Amino acid sequence: MQPIIEIRGLEKTYASGFQALKGVDLDIRRGEILALLGPNGAGKTTLISIVCGIVRATAGRVTVDGHDIQRDWRAARSLIGLVPQELTTEAFESVWATVSFSRGLFGKPPNPAVIERILKDLSLWDKKDTKVMALSGGMKRRVLIAKALSHEPSILFLDEPTAGVDVELRRGMWEMIGRLRDSGVTIILTTHYIEEAEEMADSIGVISGGRIVLVEEKAALMEKLGKRLLTLQLQAPLDAIPAELADYPLTLSDNGRELVYRFDTQQERTGIAGLLRKLGDHGITYTNLHTQESSLEEIFVSLVRERA
Ligand SMILES: Nc1ncnc2c1ncn2[C@@H]1O[C@H](COP(=O)(O)OP(=O)(O)OP(=O)(O)O)[C@@H](O)[C@H]1O
């Protein structure tokens, strides 16, 4: 199936001379949740802003469901909803008015039934007559999402949707975003919370220094780059790792009681059997052993560090 968004050779140099994007190629599949991860200043917001028509690219090409974002910007833009990072809303308007107005901006005829459904989905229905300024931060954020959905886009961009949102509300937002995806909306979100990407995303894109470092299905990424740790609780503490075991990537805990072996999940032969045999040969006995997989966070940190 043709990707819903195709990005080719995208570059952006700001007026200051700073090159924020250095040739980005990215395909976004229809109906998926793609999480864009990257350190501060990596270019996430710049990338989103270009696709949404807010910032102009210096070079490259973007199509949204086949529509070129420059030549055919109106059609491209009408397919997209954007939830920006900053909380900016018309404070003096009611929730109903501000969301209805957003729909009108896209030239769509009024449709109270659509607005009602969106507000109900976002648990804002009982606040429909409340002025936006009287809402809590979390509710204001949901109003922004309602505005972005008001013209029934098939693609939703969320720039750090849960920044500064408490843990409980964050869970609620994740569920809501999951429901949106189930209804067929393609979702691209940026986040600093790796846990958020781990929980929700179908694919993970990592951007660093204006370049896409990697895009991969989450499950494949965890499988491919994940490392496993085997921890052995030693019967008697060691002062140092014996020289005969120097070939193995082992670390010894400070108290000498834990020996940790790191291995790739990809490798067919993990070498564990050999290691355990060698330990036995050297009279090193253990009382317990367990394995543990690395989290997406560890994978991400090592990726960004590697390419820095
Ligand atoms: N209007 C601008 N003029 C000059 N430089 C800019 C402008 N906007 C962004 N930049 C620079 O471009 C780089 C990328 O910024 P961008 O906001 O895209 O990063 P980001 O990945 O979204 O970061 P964050 O996670 O902090 O939101 C940064 O170094 C930023 O300072």
C-alpha cells in the first residue's frame, strides 16, 4: 500500500543559517501510530511544521495522500490535523464555539453532530459551554485535540501531546489516541517520554541532528537492537573478573556479588552455555540467575549516543 505521507530529501535551513533538517526521507504508513523520538533540537517540530504547511522547506518534497504539500497545499492541509506544542486557544470562547470555529477554517460546513461526537470522545461534552480559560491544563490540551479533529482529518500530528500532563491523564490520552487510531486515523506524535512510544507506537522513528537515524516497527526494533542481560548472583564475592573470562563482556558489581553478562538478542549463539561452563571450571558458583531485556529507553539512548 502506498504510504499516506512520503517525505524525500527534506532540508531546512533557517534564516539564521542554521540547518535544522539535513535530508530527511520518511514514509508513514496509513493507519499507524508513528512516534518520532529525538533529543532537544533534533528537528522534530521543524519536520512536522513543514508537513503541516507552517514552515517552508529549503529543499525536498512531501506528499500527503498523493498531494504535493506545495503545489496542492489546500488538499494536503485539509487531510491533516495538528495539535501544537504550546497551549494556545481562544480563552474567552466556549469550548463548543472554539471547536466549531476551527472546522469552519477548513471551509467545512457546520456539522454539530461531528463536533458533539468529538467532544464526547474527548470527555469534554459536559464542558461544551465553559469558557476555555476556565478549564484545567489537561482539558485545554484536549480542546486543542478537539480543534485539530474538527475538520475530520485522516492524519493527526501531535507535538508532545502529554508534556507536563500528570501520569493519570497521560494514560487517558494514550487510550484516546489508541481509539483514534482504531477509527482509521494515522497518527504521528513526538515525545520525550520513551515510555509513551513504547506503549503506543506501531513504528518508531529516531531523529538526531536533523537526520532520521532509524525508522522501524517497534517490535522489530526491540528485537533487533535489544540487548539482554544475564545476572548471576555469586555464592562468594569476587575481587575481580578472572583473566580467563576476559573474552566475555562481563561486569562485576561493586560488592563483587553480581556478575552481569550482556548479549545481543539477535545472536543465535549467545555463549551462555560456554560462559556457565567456564565459571564452573573456575569454581565460581552462583545461587541465582535471571535475564532481563533492555527497554526502548536504553536502545534509544545508545542510538543517539552512537550517532552524536
Ligand atoms: N525559526 C527558527 N530560526 C532559527 N533556528 C530555529 C528556528 N526554529 C528552530 N530552530 C532551530 O532548529 C533546531 C531544531 O528545532 P526543532 O524545534 O525542530 O527541534 P525539536 O526536535 O522539535 O526539539 P524539541 O524536542 O526541543 O522540541 C533547533 O536547534 C532550533 O534552535
